Amino acid sequence: MMKRLLALTMAGILAVGMTACGGAPAVTDAPAAPAEGAAAAEEAAPAEEAAPAEEGKVYNVAYLVNGNLGDKSFFDSAKSGLDELEKAGRITCTTIEMGGTDEDQPRWASTLDEVSADGSYDLIICGTYQMPDYLKEAATNYPDQKYAIFDDTTYVGESPNVVNLSYRQNDMGYLIGTFAASMTTDTSVENINPDPVVGFVGGVDSPVINDFLLGFIEGAQAVNSDIKVDVRYTNDYVDTAIAKEYGLSMINDNKCDIVWGVAGNAGNGAAEAALETGKAWFIGVDSDQELTLSPDLAALTLTSGLKNIGNSLIWLFDEWDAGRTYWGQEVNLGIAEGGVGIVTDKNYDKYASDATKAAVSQAEADILSGKITVDSAIGDTSGKVEELKKAVQP
Amino acid sequence: MSNLLSNMLSPGFFFSIFRISAPILYATLAAIVVEKAGFANIGLEGLMMFSALFGSLASYYSQSWLVGFLVALLVGVGMSLLMGFFAFQLETDIILVGIAVNLMGSGGTLFLCKIITDITEGKAMASTTGLITSKLCIPNINIPVIRSIPFIGRVLSGHSLLTYTAFLMCILTSIMLYRTSLGLNIRAVGENANAAASVGVSVLKIKYIAIAFSGLMSGFGGAFMSMSYAQGWSQDMVAGRGFIALAAQAMGGGECLGGMFSSLLFGFAQALGIKFSSVGLDSNLASPIPYAITIISLAIFGFVRISRAKKPKVAA
């Protein structure tokens, strides 16, 4: 009996430990003010209003990939942006693929150190949640070297020579919401039913996930004020099976015909639910999931909300050229800066009607011109997310 | 409320109970048999993770779900024998071995997945979800006559092959434990290893068989997770089912039938939580429902057992 008790206690401890590990990274307040076209940059309060860099300065850039190119995701996106800059003659770029396995991790630190010690680079770029610790160490050791890290906000402001690039998920959500609400009543597309109900499978009921959701609901409501949004949370980012159960329930019980999965790997469970029922479509998040999902699931992925890493890097150099730098800060990039967007080729192009496409580009233009400001759930204590969720509950 | 009822009375609701219960049932059977042999295998979660990963990988590289499924079983058995080697031969505490397997099941599988597939992590953790298509998954079975019965057909027919085998295994395990000499030996070793040894039972061999059986069941469970329930392996996808099974084993009184009912109870509770969320119950309230029901049932079970144990004393 003692042994059994011990076993159960251990099991409990482990279970708790594992759920705790599944949490999303902490988020700091973004210093960037709401996007308002070109004005956004000034409002983000550049750290140094240095004199504009000399005309036509060619930056020497090192891009350290903590994995390999060809991921059809963030690494490739960053590379495409840097390629574009290089082609335009604005930078010279050295890309170093450091490998992505745990065995390679020691090399990440040493490569970062070597490249920093070299001293010939104006900027060293890296990204993702795996790099902040290595970067912090290098940034402390080489205070004169400038660094940029994309899609990570772990140590914002702790190193005065690092800029953290983050992405405005509520802007992205707004575009996806606009798209989904336009599509969900377009019964000329197969598997679309006439009911204006769309679904959202989120990871954890947390400010970051709700930021996606808030934009999603606002965008959907702008298209159709009667829209219903079925919101479910898997309460972790790993349990694909439970995400699938939620997806099945949304599709079968509440007639959702489009489900947006925003729950890490678990979100793909919603795509599997759509596949199993044959009655719904899926929308991906962060990178173009049509390229990374298996062919079955990619076929029913209508589009994906995008974090445009490449565009955000171009924006960074545009700002630098204009004499605005953000060292030691986080910049939160929305549609205005090209930081987020929506996939508009492949299935989107094939299935979306002209009216849907027009609605999406209009929404994009309106956010760009400042006509629409998408609310954010981050730092919001007014309870408007809860209210909105209740209002759109099917 | 009427919505909730109509959602609950749909065949889909009852169908989902079986689907949710199946992987837990496998792990519960694994826990039952080792418990009968007198020790605890808390590494079921990790074993399932390994089986899930290698099952999906083998299925992809061979382009055959059957090969993938067999490899999942093999990996489950192999890993569990290794656990046995550490625990019985090298005399490591079996609980510690279990913890080690669970930790490896979380981090080690990701490591292996990256090494084997060369998939790197840009945004998402490496996974095999992009490799596995429907035809590489374990097929669903439509049962000829039953499928045409209204309602019941939609509850009982069309499940994954492995959902049916889960309940079949439950019966077979029960027969094995109570109707075969192997089962007798397992129980004898669990009751009193020295007594069993004194009548010529090889305690070590029986313990190995028991832990291998738990590995086999974990193999079934892992294959179900990555090749049927979800398409492909991703990190921590077993998501605690191996631990819930330990509770289901205790709740079911360590017997197969009881374990099956506890698994079904858990499946019912989970399905119920999902239906509650379909009518807008806050997910923070809906998702703990299965766990709350498990704890409450465990408490009731414990209470009943204690009061039963007390009765004879009072009579005496």
C-alpha cells in the first residue's frame, strides 16, 4: 500500500510538473503604440534619434539559424527577407546554419560568440524561443555589438544592444476573423453550411491567446454582426487528441465549418477533426501551415495567419536607415509594419470568393490607414474579452 | 440547457466516450498486471510516448501502418524490458526507473525525433504530424450488421481498430490473470514472492513477463495516440493519460473489469466536459471535470473499501 501511495504521489507530482512546463512564455508590455501607418515608428519611441545613417550604407549582417533552412516556417521567412535586402544592395548577409538538434546546442553559443568577437558585423540576427539565453550571454560579453532576435520577448530591455521583434497577433486575428466570417456563409464552397458559426481552438485562456481571439472576434463581427464564434481552450499546447475532441464537438454540435487552431502543436487536432467529419475547414497560425501539414490536412487548410519574420527584418533596416533604432527595446509589429498578415495563395486563392478577398484586403487597408484599431487583450483588465466571448457564443 | 441535452443524447457523445477511454484502458491494463505482480510501473506515460513516436516514424518510413503498429508494440516491450533490467537486475528502485522513462519520454523523444527526421524547430516543436497521412493511420472498422442499427450502429461501429482491441484486451487480460497458469504465477509472485519461489516459480521471469506485458499495452496505447487518435507524434502528446491510468487501476480495485469501468468513467467525464463547453461553460470550469470526477470517485472508492474492511471486525 505504501508503495502504491508513493507511486500515485509521484505520478501526481510528475503530472503537475508536465502541465506547468506546457505554459506559454511570459509576455511583457509592448512599448509600441497602436499601429497608425507611418506614424507607428515615431510612436514606438526610438531609443536613439541618431542622425540618419550615411546615405546608402550597406550593413554587414550575420543571420544565425538555430536549425536548418527549409523549415518552411520562421527560418525560411527570415531568410527571404534578408535575401530581398541583399538583392536590393542594402546588406551583405552571412547565413550560418547551426543545426537544430540538442547536440548542436553547444555550437549555438560558440558560433554566437565567434561571430560577435569577429566585430565586423553591424547586426547579428537570430530568433525563436530557444535562443534568448545564449543571446543574453553574448550581448553582455560584447556590449558594442548589435543584435536582433525575432519572435522572442524573454529578456526585453535587459541588454541595451538587443532589439526584440514581436508580432501583433490581434491584427492577425482581425484578418483571419474577417476571412472566416466572409467564408462561413459562402455555401458555394463545399463543406460550408449556411450557419454563420466559426470556431476557435485556443491553447490556454491567457492574454496572448486571447489577443488572437479578440482580433478574430472583432474582425468576424465587422463582416457579420450576427456571427457566432465557438471558443474552446485545450488548456495546454500538447494534447492534440483533446483539441480534436473539441474540434469534433464544435463541428458536430455547433455547426462550425471553419476552425482556427491557435494551440501550438495541439491546434492541428482541429484540422484532424475537420478531416474526420468532412464537414469543415481549418485555418493555421504563425507560419503557412499548408506547407508543413501532411497532404490530407493541408488540403483542408484554407489559409494561415502569418508572422512575417522576413518583412519585420526589412522594416527594421528601413527604420535604421531613417535613423530610428530600438536597441534595448521590444518592437511589436502589426500590419502597418508588415509584421503580420494572411496567406493569400494556394487554397485561399482557390476557394475564397472575390467578395471575401475584397473584404480581407479592405480590412488590411483599414488597419493600415488607422481607420480600424484592433483592441488588444494583453494588459486588458476590463473583462471585454469575456463579454465578447459570451456575446458570440453559439 | 436543452442544447446540452440534445448534444449529449447524440450518438457522437457515446461514440467519443469509447474513443477517449481506449488509450487510458490500455495503460490501465498495463498498470493492473504489474500491480498484480507486486510492483508499480509509473513509466507508462513515457513508454507510450516512445511507442507513439516510433510507431509513427516506422509507419512513415515503411509506408505501412501495420509495420508502424508492430514497431510501436516492439518499442513498448523493448523499453519495458530495459526498465525491468534496471529494476530487477541492477536493483534500481522501480519508481525511479519509471520517473526516468517518463522524463525521457518527454525530452528524449523530441531529441530522437529531431535526430532521425532532421526536422528543425522554427516556431513549433519538431513533430511527425507532417509525415503521417490518413492512409498511414490505423484504419477504422465498420461492423457489417451493427452499423445499420439506428443510433447504436453509430455508437458502436466505425471505431478505430485499436478501440475494439482495447476492450478485447481487457477480456483477454482478465482471462490471462485468472484462467491461466501464467496468471496464477503472476498473482502468486505479487502476493508473496518468496512463497512463489519456494514452489519453483521463477520470480524474476514472471516479473519480466509482467513488465513486458505493461510495455505491450503501452505500445498499443502509444500507437493509438499517434496513429489513430491524432495523426503523427508531437511532444508530450500522451498528455498525462499514463498517469490517469494509474488512478484508474486503483479506482478499479486492481481488476480488469473495474479498470475498464474507471477508464470509461474517465472517458465519460471528459466527453461530458467537452459537451458542457459546447454550450459555453467556461473552459476553466469545463476542463477540470474529468479530474474532479476521478478524485471524487477515488474518494468514494476509498471510503467504501475502508468501511467494508471495518465491518468484519465489528462483527467479531
